[in-house]
Amino acid sequence: MEQLDKTLVTDAARSAGSAIPAEGGNPVIAPSTDRPRILVVANQKGGVGKTTTAINLGTALAAVGERVLIVDLDPQGNASTGLGIGHTERKVSAYDVLIGAALIEDAIVPTKVPGLDIVPSTMDLLGAELELASVQRRSHRLRDALSRMPRHGKTRGESDAEMQSTSRPYSYLLIDCPPSLNLLTINAMTAADAILVPLQCEFFALEGLSQLLRTVERVKTSLNPRLDIQGIVLTMFDQRNKLSDQVASDVRSYLGDKVYRTVIPRNVRISEAPSYGKPALVYDHRCAGSKAYMKLAAEMIQRERRIRQSAA
């Protein structure tokens, strides 16, 4: 798989306020905590760019030196497919973790993007909700599994060289959710520190967002008091369409600083990339969509720093 463009990596790291190391180094911008920052990428509406955002944001964070784990909780497994993980490589999956048949570190599969790993999904997840119906702490299954995972994770069949590259702890965990508010999404929200919401610039966007925000409040009240809205990402923005501008304006007036300045444009190359099993940043790092995700990663790192500073 092609390597990421070094100019884009350097520009994104500088935008994030990171010191750029000498040639051959990696600009590491890890959270100053004793555990990874867990963000759930969710929206109950389908087709808004959840999986695309999880894949490309994870790739962009890895490009600027973070070590990232994506947990694919969507039974369709699009995040796994989009990162080139074939079905034969999914011997242990998120389903096995949720039902307690495997440790999460045994489900981790390295991707071809340095610094980016994934816990893959299979169609077995479709039956997880029914199987967990009578299980204690059914909404906490993912949270409990993550709490037991070593911070650096563990991948199967690692060589000595791979062990050296994976000795760094994960700084971010991104959980990709199905397009519905079911037990899988509730598990993700219960395990997360915050929620990142991709929002398509279309007419019904605010209505769906209101429903999601009500769900977040219910989860925060009953299951996870620390859950917060990390940010809203405007996706599929078409500058030729006045409706996109109107939706963006409405969302910003409604949620203010929670909405990222960076918007993800509607882009053909982003749509093509998953069919090649590659993130858009690897498929075409010069396209407008790839550049937008690099800017989003830089802006997210800045936001995370402010969150940590305000909590200190």
C-alpha cells in the first residue's frame, strides 16, 4: 500500500501545534493521560459518512504520529473492508469480544497504515443483541473489555520488528457504530469518553441530530456520566448547493463551537477508496477530501488539548 504524503503529514502536524522531528522521525502528539481517549463515531441516520470519517480520521491521526485503534461495531463491517481486512483475517471479531468468547487484544488486526489497527466486524454481530438480552451488564460489555485491554494492545503473529512498532500505547480508540440506536451503539456510548457526530449537509440533518442528542443525554444520565459531545463534523458538503450552506449555518447557530470549522466536501475519490480497501488518504492523498480529513485531525487534536487543559 502506498505511503502517505510527507508534506501533508508535516503540514497537519504543524497545524496541530506539534514540533516536527528530523527526517525519519514521527511527530507524536499523544494524549497526556494514562489511557487512550475513546471516541465513538455515531449517528442513527445512515449514509452520513460515519465509517468514512472513522477510517480517514484514524488514518490522519496515525499519519501525524498517533497510535490508533478502530473498533468496528457495524455488522456490515465496512470499516474493516475499507481498511483492506479480508474475511479470512477476521478469525476473532468484535462479536467474540462482546459475547465474552475472546479478549479484545486477541481480536486486534494491524492494517497497512502504520500506527493504525482495527478490531474487525462480522455479520455475527447481527445476533449479538439477542444473545446479550439476558446477560448482566449487557450495556457495559465493550467498556469492560476495553478496561482489561493492555494500553499497547496485542496483535496476533507479530514479528520482533512489529513488536517494537506496537510497543507504543494507543492514544485514540475510535468506535464505528451501526446506523441505528441499538444495543451495539449503546455499548459504544457507554464505553466512550465522547461522541463524534458526522452530519450530512441535507434537509433532515437537524431532526436526526436532535434525536441523537436526546439519546446521548439518556446514556449520560443512566450509564455513562462522563459522555460528552466531542464535536459535530459536517460531511458531504457541496459548495454549489445553497442547501449545504443553509444546513451548516443552522447547525452552527444551534451548537456553536461544538461544530468543527473543517467541513468534509462531497468528493468522488473518497467514495472510490473503499472499493480498493484503502482509506482516501492512501488512495489519493492530494484530493480535496483527503486534505479535509488531515485538517480535521489537526483541529481535533487542538480541541482535545483544550479539553485536557480545562480538566486539569
